[in-house]
Amino acid sequence: MPEEKPRTINFDKKSIKAYCDRLIVRWREKRDRAIKMRKEEDILIAKCYIDAYQSVRISLFGQLLSKKKDK
């Protein structure tokens, strides 16, 4: 049975930025759903992930992902 290759992204500026942006948007969507369902624990988890990916983004690229880019 062939060994499965790990899922990775290219290690270049454009790919890393796109990866962070996708995850920030995804976690914002999860947070919004959790808010609608009033799931406090899920809201907190989503906020932590959003903050973590935004921190990576600002450290590497000097800017946060704006909420306008979500759509």
C-alpha cells in the first residue's frame, strides 16, 4: 500500500498569505454560526483561532485581514 503524502502548501509568500486568509474566513464563518446558535464554547474557540491566524498574518505581512475580504 503506497504511503500517503502529507497535505502541504507551497512555502512562498503568496501561498502562505492565501492559506492564512482562507482559515481566517473559515473561522469567522464558524464563529458567526456559533453566535446564531448561542454556543459560547464554540464562539470562544473560533475567536482564538481567528486571533492566532491574524497574529501569524500580521507578523509575516504587516497587516490584518479585513472583514471586507470575507465575501
